[in-house]
Amino acid sequence: MITGPRQLRNDIDVYLAALIEDLIKLWVEGVDVYDASVQHSFRLHAMIFCTINDFPAYGNLSGYSVKGHHACPICEKDTSYLQLKHGKNTVYTRHRRFLKPYHLYQRMKKAINGKSEIESAPKLLTRHKVFHRAKDIITLYGKTQKKDGSDKNIWKKSKVIDPQQLDDLENEALIIICQLEMYFPPSFFDIVLKSYTKNQYRPEASIVERYVVEEAIEFCSDYIESSAHVGLPQSRHECTPQGRGTRGFNVVTIDCKQVSQAHLYVLNNILDIIPYIDAHKQNVAATIPKMNMMKVFQEHNRSIINWFRKTIITNDTASTTLNLLAVRPNLNVLTWKGYDINNYSFYPESQDHKSTVQNSGITVDAHSDHFSSVVDNNPVRASMPYFGVIQEMWELDDGQFRVPVVTP
């Protein structure tokens, strides 16, 4: 049924009444059905397992008002909302309340809204509470009834959905919403996302048609991924998994501080170095026992390069790679205006200004320790994507090999 000015609203009960009678009969009494495969009849019982609908249709079926400041049927009057200053939309926040207790996202501040989340999710209404709220509601059919001045009841009819069988999907959806809250502005969290609606007169049909087309294309692409493309040029990136510069070669001299920062990034992203990094953190913490964890990490970043070099030099069993990494890279750095690696081409922002395509945007999945405050001694280890634009592309010279890095 199409939503809009002419939708059924409360009158949908008239249409659902006959359906409910049939469903009761199917579940309680059942109906006789003929099975052609075995050529005899049997008694069939059936029930509705779940319904799939958008949020406005959910409100229409459940009888809950899904608009305004109390749009969440779980939170009700405790719904966390924001009224945008430069628009009329009401947006909804604080999704981390619905995560499991002590989830690492609840302690994050900078990545979301500058605050940690200490409250838990509101408790679901029981069927008895819903019945108590809805038992005295008088339903008036039709759209021409005048409203009185009494307080509006956000529940119009009562229905209870048991989500226990969908716990895993629900938890996954909550994590995705929290991740979206890290990267998207508040205006993203509106009730209705209209990107799929291309026909304003038939919105549901338009959404379904576009969604089905996308699903069909994605399904087919899984089976033709390895096939040869017709009419398309072959990729030039097939032989660039290790990376190579393609244009704008130059050699520049970088100051020691910048090279040390780049070298520290390289050390933190090599598996063979991880045991040494953990050992150095323990050494720093043991040297100054009263130092809090944030200071320990700061001192670790400041002194790890020199400590690592001294440790490797005195270790006769260290590999050739570790010995090369222990030496500070050459201050003469190779720079490029174009670089191909992992089947992608990258340009700095200055080169993008001369091109019709943009290849300077990057994302880095950074694993780091998050502190809720300066005195927090129990940091949370989490992965967080960072987005930026490439300014320069370097190749650090470590003697027998070179390591590509970019400066955002």
C-alpha cells in the first residue's frame, strides 16, 4: 500500500481485520491442503514469521507514531534527538546506548561526538505494559475527525515483536550505525533516506524496483568477475603489487624530524617489529612506574627508534631486514608525482589539479589505543579509518629495499 496523503492510516485496521481472521484460522484450526507429490491431503498450519518494511510503513502497521521527537518505539520519550539549526529536520543520535555493556565504542570520544556513552539502552516494553497503555485508546476511523486538545498518545494500537531470534543481526546493525555516526554528519540520521525514490507518485514501487536491479547486478557480477571484459582496455596495474613510481621523479632532502616520523610509521606496520614494540613499552613502564599510560605511550613513540637500533646492533641473531630497519633511512628521499601500487594509481593533490580524474584521496585503517581521559590507564585498542588527501609521495631508502609512504 502506497504511503502519502491518501494512505489508509487508521483505516488500515478495516483491511487487516479479514487478514487477521484468516491467520487465526490458519494457526489454530489449519486448512486442508492437497500435496500433489504424494497425492494426498494434509492439515496445514501457518503463521507470520516477520514483516519487512520501511520506517513509515512500520509505524502504520504497529500503530506507533514514527515522527517527531519521540520517533523511536523503544526509547519513546527518552529518544535522543537533535533539531538542526539550519533546517527543519529532526535527527537521532546516541546509538551507542544499544551496544552491549562495556563495548569499546562506548568509550570513544573524539571519533563520534566528543563524549563517552555511559547510559544503557532503554528496556523493551512488555506485552502487559503495551496493553495497559493502549487499552483505553479509542480508534476513530477516517481522516476528517477533529482532534481534541488532550495530550497525544504516541501509541495508537498495540503489537509486540519478539526480537530474540534476530539478536545477531540486531547487534551487527547497531555496530554499523555507530560506525556511520563516526563519519557522517547528524543530518544523515533522518527517518527516511530518499536516495532510492525516483518516482514520487509511486515511492515504494520505485524503491523496490531500484533495489531489485542493484541486487541482480551485484549477484551476476560474482559469476563474471574472472571473465574477460568486452570493449574495455586491460588494466595496467596487474604487475604492480609491490609498487612503482610512474611520473614526476625527484630527489629531495628532508629534515631529520620528518624522516623519523615516517620511519616510526614503517616500524609500527611491520609484523617482525611488533615483539620489539611491546618489549619497549614494558621497558618504559618499568623504568618510571608512576607514569600513567598516556605518558608511557608518548615516551615510547619518542624513544623507540633509538632503543630499537641499539637493541638490534647488540643482537647477533637479528635478521638482515631487522638490521636494515634499525638504521635511520637516508635523508635524501625519492619523491613521485604518480605511483601505482596494489592495483591502484595515486597522485598528490597538486597533480590532481591538472587531471580530469581524482586519485589523491586515501583511507588508512589505523589500529591505535584510545584513552577516555588523561588519567585513563586502561586504553581501548580499536581500529579506526582515517580519510585524507595525499600531499607528497616518498620512497624511503633503507639500503637494500625502499618503502613507499605518503604525507596527507
